[in-house]
Amino acid sequence: MKLRIAILVASLSLAAGVPLLAHHSFAAEFDASKAIRVTGTLTRVQWTNPHTYFYIDVKDENGNVSKWSCEAGAPGALSRRGFKRGDLKLGDMVVVDGYRAKDGSRLMDARRVTLPDGRIVSGASAGDGGPEATGRNP
Amino acid sequence: MRTNVAAAILAAIAVFSVPVFGQENNPLTAVDVKSAKPKPAPRTADGHPDLSGYWKGTRDTVPVGNMAKDLPGLKLPLTPAGEAALQHNLTATIDPESLCIIGGIPRHNASGLPFEVLQGARKIAFLYWYSYYRLIPIDPKRKHSEDPDPSFFGEELGRWEGDTLVVDSIGFKDEQVWIDENANPHSDALHVVERWTRPDADHIHVETLIEDPKFYTRPFKYSRTWVAGKPEEEIQEYSCSENNVDRDHLGFGPGPIRPDGTRGYLDPAPLPPPIQKK
């Protein structure tokens, strides 16, 4: 089943290269000085335009849960690649590295997603001027 | 299930084997491979060059999304009113395109996104990602209306001058419009003349004359070449307002603009180091 989540996230990242380039500038919404890592349980995936979103529940040391929204690229041609929504396995623990929204809300631009099996994929939107697109980030 | 496994492996290889979302991995742009013996542009039954095709930008277009691309120092000739409009756009408006409002002309010609052209004898259609389109009549006898209803693409009239399709447009909106991704302004006095050619089978080219006496002290030009996409490539459905979570989180303006005329931060904080696989 873990593999299925891998398919999801790998597909997400592939999709990020299709539309939508520059629906909005990265810098109009996210703060490149606020790099963060969020670790939590995948609770929901929205396979939508203009971006795909996935949502994770993050527990702090006291057991309080906060909900994070993670923006990735747009879905694009996934259905033609055989991806099915039914393949989704929610509940897995993922690590999301990215940048916080400028407005301070629990919304982040997911530039890198680490899967339960340790593999790392990118969730970034193509050509939005975000950090990795400049090659200045690891 | 085996298919899914194979798909996952292929997807992972695709992700890991190229720089993350550099141009190499971006199917929205293409490399301009200049052939020594280019194929001639196809022609329609009436003898005109056929501009039909799926057209992709190249990395030669820099900075993309900036209407000052061809001007010295990337400086647009703003009037005082134009400068005030720019400051307003930067500090008090959200990018209209990110709110799912049509970008219009000339902004679509500076976009990083491909477009598709379908040419008929009396009309030509430009189809854009975002599921937007413009339909331009080709009729040398047609004149502009006295008082056209303002629109994002303007009132567009097409005519052939030899092998060049000339599209002359007036009647633009003056609110919720940015002339490019960098929040530069235009007014309702905007007049755009596009001169489209297909120099060979693999290229389409536009020379654009932009005139806007309210916001710009003189007319200026914007030129660009796109290359033909692969035969199987075409515009896909894109419903911009389906789930526009961004709407409530976007700031005013495009964010910082780098000295090279592109949008983004110069020195982003590094992401946390990747987790080492156990």
C-alpha cells in the first residue's frame, strides 16, 4: 500500500511539470525566508486546478493536532497515465519541506516530499520562480 | 497492480533523473533546435501561411513574462500616470490572472505557457491554457467600432499583408489588468498591433507594437518566437477557479522582482536537509 502513496506523490510531482506554469508567482504568495519542515499524517488530497493540494495533520509534543495545507503543481495528464483516485492510501506519515505563505497561515508550498519508504520527490510548481527553479537551493 | 508498480518506478526515475523543475523537465517549453535546412511553412488552400499549431516558448525568451524584454535596461517608458498605475498594481492589486481573470493581450504573448492556433479562411482562433480563447476575424474591409465595449483581448481585427497576419486591437479594459506578469500597467487607451509570421514549419513569430499614450511616453515593441510542439501535444482543459485556494493568500503585486527582470527571491533560505534513507 505504501507503494500506492508513492505513486500518488510521484504522480503529483510529475504533474507539477504540466500545467500550470505561473498561475501565480511563487513570490506573490510564499516567503522564501520561511523554509520549514512539516511532518504529519496525510488526510486529504484535492486533485484540482489550478493546483493540487494535500492536507496533513501535524501533532505537537502535547498531542495537539494542527492541520496544514500543502500546495503542489497542477494535476494535468495524470488520468491518462493510469492514475486512479482509488489508489490513494490516506493515513501515511509524510515529511513536507517547503516555504510558508506570507500571510502566516498554515499553508505551505511543498517543494520536497519525503515518503514513508524514504524516497524523496518534488511537489513544486513548474516555472513559478520558486527557490528550486533558480537552482540556488539543494 | 504490476502496472501501478511500473508506473511508480518510472515516475520516480523521471523525477530523480533531471534537475528539479529546471527547463529540462518542463514540458511547457521547448529547446529551439535551429535546423540548417528548415522545412517551409505549410500553406492553406487560399495560399496564406498556415499559422495553425501548438506553440511553445523557448529558453531564449528572457525574461519571460516581462513586457520590457526588448528595451534597454528593461525600462518601460512610463508616463507619470503610468508610474502611478504601476505603483498601484504593485501595492494594491492581486495578479488578475491568479484570480482567474483573463490575462488579455499583450500579456498572453509574454506568457510562459504554450498556446494553440487554429486558422480558417475568415477567422483565426488562439487557444490558451486556462481554457481561454480569442477569435479574430480576418477581413481587410472591417473597421474598428466607434466605441467598442472594453474587453481583455480588445476588439481585434485581422488582415493579411503578404505572408504576415496583422492583428490590430483597441477597446481594452483598464481595471483588473496587468500588461505582464510583473504588474506593469496599461490603460483603456491601449492599442496593440501584432504582426504574426511563420518563418518556417517549426517556428511562429510575433512583432508587437504597443501604444498607450496615457501610460507610456512612446510606442514600444515586443518580439518573440515560439517553436512547434510535438504532434500529439495540445491544449488541455484547465478550470482555473475549480479550487483556487490561493485566492485568499496572495499578496499584492508579483512579489520581489530580480535585477534580471524575473519574479522571485534572490537568496531563498535553504530547505531543511533531505532525510537520509535508512
